[in-house]
Amino acid sequence: MNEELKKANESLPAEEKEQLQKYQKKGITKITQSVDQESGEVLTTETTYNSEMKRKKGTFYVGNPEELTRLLSFNKNRAVNKMLVYIINTVNWNNEFSFEKNYIQSYGKGKNKFYEDRKYLLDNKFIFNKLGKKNIYTLNVELFSRGNAYVTSQLYEEQFGEELSQDSKLELAKIKKKVTKLSKEDIKKLIKDLEKML
């Protein structure tokens, strides 16, 4: 296949070759296999592609915050179109924020509306209370994150109580696919074993 591509590339005029190389994705594909030493059976195969164009690990929202806030402003829910927009505009690099007095006063005499909106965002896990800090909150990192990969993974662990791991999700998908081949009795045994692990 690669030889056919090379021949096709060589037959192109010089101008088209330059354009093709300009837009071609360059990177390295790395394939790692785990093999059982006794039987020679391939246990796992991992393929990773490294490229300059690849999204950085740990970046959840790809886009600019202005576009996100513009989209949120069309929502009919006041907590989303007013409070969440404010939060995204004021959140720092640790995804932390607090409500300033001027913002709370912008709700007017009905401060209950402010507390209702905040409760809505807390209940629906748009925002979280910052552990150990009074009146400091964190924005859900799955919605938007300004921090680097390390900060984001730490916040994810703090907010959801589990480690941010793409490997775990990948393994779960593989297991689900393999479970369909098991008999009902084996599935029941597997469920009991998994319950013991919790």
C-alpha cells in the first residue's frame, strides 16, 4: 500500500507534490503489544499516534470561552444564561471563582433568585464547592477548563472522586465487547467477582 502511494506521489507534477506535502499530516504511529511468554499469545495491543496537530491531553473544551458564553446566553434557564456565563468569564486558571458583591447585587432586591440559581448549578454539577475554602467554587472541568492537564486531572479527581483515565474507559469498552461471548452463568460469576472488588 505504501509503495503504491509513493508511486502515485512521484507521478504528480512538482506543484501538486508541494501542496500535498503542505497539507499532509505528519506524525509517528507507535504500536505496543504485550505477549504471553509461554504461549506466544498477544494479550494487548496499544496504538498511539503522535502528531503536532493532536489535541493536548487534558483539554476538554476546544474553542474560545466567548463562543461558549454566546451559546449559553441563548439558553432559557436564568441560571445558565446569566450565572454560568458570569462564571466562565471570571474563572481563573485553577477553574476557581467566587461571586463578587456587585454581581450578587445585580440580581436586585430578589436575592433569593441568586441563591436559587446557585443551588441549581450545584445540584446539576455545573459547579462544585471548593474543599476547605469558604465561598470559593470550581467550575466542572468537563464543561470547560482553563488549566493545564495536571491541574485539570487534579480537579477532576476532586470533583468526581475518581482519577481521570482514558485507559479505564478503553478497557471497559473492550470488556463489554468480550462479555457478550460469555454464557449467562459465567456472567453471573463475573458480576459476583466484580462486586467483591468494590
